[in-house]
Amino acid sequence: MKTERPVLVTTEFKGVFFGYLGDESQDTDKSVVLYECRNAIYWDADTRGFLGLAENGPGSGCRIGATAPKIRLNGVTSIAECTKEAVEKWKRWKS
């Protein structure tokens, strides 16, 4: 089941993913389910780190992957809430 909580997730495998946190996610096993998930392949210095993707969303110097309807991510190292501005940019991004 999808929630409406947009987040940016990082993994111990150096993955950076945007999506909507699933209800079936469990904090205890270091895995989460994301819906409408996209990965950040590259971001430039203007983004100001991976947390810039959560605060401002991807900019013109970023490379963002295609959307997967649902994914389980393992080895989660952080989950950051995304701002409304960031969500709009992630949603508008054309791959």
C-alpha cells in the first residue's frame, strides 16, 4: 500500500532514491518499500549534496533514472523527508 510520504532514501550500496514510502516498510530490518521510485544517478555541486535533492529536488546538472512502480530497498542508511518544492521537481523530471 502506498502512503503519501515523499522521501529520499540512501543505501549502504551508495544508492540515492526518491519515492513514496510504503506502509509495509519496516525500520527494524533496514529495508523499505518505495512507490513511484526514481534513482539519482548523478548530481552536480550546485545541488549541494544528496540532501539538496530532498530540499530542492533535481536541477539541470542532475541525471535521474526512469521510474519503477514499486521497489524494496535493502541496506537503508537514511530516510529524509522531501519538501514540496523538491517533490514537484522530481515529479516533473523527464528521463
